[in-house]
Amino acid sequence: MKRRTVAVLLTAVMTMAMTAGCAGSSGSSDSGSGEESYTIGISQFAEHGSLDNCREGFLQGLEEEGIVEGENLTVDYKNAAADMGTASQISDTFVSDKVDMICAIATPTAQSAYNAAMDTDIPVIYTAVTDPVAAELADEEGNPVGNVTGTSDELPIKAQLEMIRTMLPDGQKIGIMYTTSEANSISALETYKELAGDYDFEIVEKGITATADISLAADDLLSQVDCITNLTDNTVVASLPTILEKANEKGIPIFGSEIEQVKIGCLAAEGLDYIALGKQTGQMAAKVLKGEAEASELPYETITEPGFYVNTKVAENLGITVPEELAGTAVESFDTISEAEAE
């Protein structure tokens, strides 16, 4: 009886060991192939072309570094629909889920992600943050204030003003609409005001607090200015078709801040390529995921060379001739009109 009992016990132990071994081999790729796998939570503040391009570029940058969605990368993407409360909830969810990294696209989501992850070991990598210092994500030297870093989409404001002066030699007043709660917009507006006098321009500003303010604010601003120049303000950019429709009715040009805005109907921009910015961010994120550096060790980065983008169809409709000195330097030209004009 004793021998039989021992044999039964041994058989049971061996069966349990085999079962455990099988369970282990069917888990994450870490224990099977030895390859690391990662989960990244992507929090995007609003849905519009420039931020979408940042996300696309971010994933491309990771892929170039061997971190590929569907292979060794799981992506949990959430959009805050330009709502700060939602952005905060998304960040809290990612922290609760213990993702390996949070990628925050735009200033409000970067701030909420950093606040949520501050007391954890989850790194935050941001992109499309115009002024990381003003957003309290970096110190005056550009170094991270914690386990957070990324890329800035700081606007080439001097180049934009030079371009507008060349395009509108008789222009006097430039309108700027901005969201009063967006630190990136306030920072860019102040720079515009500081530099405008050097080009004989006056800045007329119009602050808004929500999307519902856009229509009336646009009417008021367009009645006072020769043109409008956009910031990378998320609320304003998300409502750009409305602003373009009103501006086209009055024959007033709108200048963009990046390529997507020119594609959909802005006249021109000395702007950024957000795909490239996203790629740069993805490459930074790969360093952190692979353990090559801590986020807290990487100063934020910028793209220093803007590109000139122009919409020749819009110029034609407005009766504006694009000077040869600009046309010859265009990175890309478009012959499209806004959806409102098409209708």
C-alpha cells in the first residue's frame, strides 16, 4: 500500500510540473523566444490631422527600432476628444493597467499623464508639446522634471512672420485665436506679440474656452484683421473647417502651422512635418523601452528646420500671387480646397 501511494503521489507531482511547464510556454514572448514585448498606452488629446500624424509617426519610429505593433508591441489607443476630464481618466486607466509606457500626444494629455504616473515607474513620452518648460514638464535647461520626456512642436514663428510679410506686403493686422487654458498656445501667442513689431504687424488676439466659442470668435476676429495665423492649439485646429468657411466668405487668408492645415484649405505655412516629429518621438521611446536610457535622462528634442507648404488653389481663389522666392522653396504644394468651398 505504501509503495502504491508513493507511486501515485509521484505521478501527480510529475503531472503538475508538466502542466505548469505547458502553461509557462504559452504566455508572453519573454519566456518563449526570449524577445521582450511591450504595452504602450497612447493618449491623444483630440482627433485632427497633425496629432493623428504624430501617432502614425510614433509607431513608425518604434518599428524602425524593431518594436512592431502586433509582433512585440501591444498598443492601447484612447482619444480624449479635447476634454481635460477625459484626458485625466485615460491617464489614470493606463496607470491602473500598469502599461510599460504612456505616449501622450499634445500638451494637456502630457500634463495629465505625467501627473498620473508621477509616483509610479511608468515612463511618459510626449509629443506635440509646444513649450515643455511652460507646461512644467522640463526645467529651463530642457531637462526632464521627472520620468518624462519627448519632443516639442515649437513653432518657427519668426519664419512664419517673414513668410506672411512676403505674401501680404500691405498687411497690417494678424489675428490669432487660442484656447485660454492651453499653456502651449499662451506661450506661442506671447512670442508672436514679441516679434510682430519687427515685421510691422499688429497682433489681434481672441481667446476661447471651448469649441462652442469658435463661431462667434471667428466672426469677431475676421472683422478686425487682414489675415489669421493658426497656432497648434488643439481646440482651434479641430474646428478649422468652420473658421476656413467664414474666412473664405470674407476673402481673408488663413495661414496654417503645419502641413495638414494647408492641405485642407489654409493658404500657406512655415510649419512642421508631424510624421517626422512622431518618428523622432518613437525613437526616443525605443531607447527607454530597451533600457538604453531612462526618460528622466533625456532632454526634450525639437525639429529645428521648418518647411514651406503652400496651397496654390487657395491662393488662386483669394487672388494672391505666391512670390517666386517662396514658391521655389516649397517642400510641398497642394491644389485643393476646403470642404466648405467644395460644397
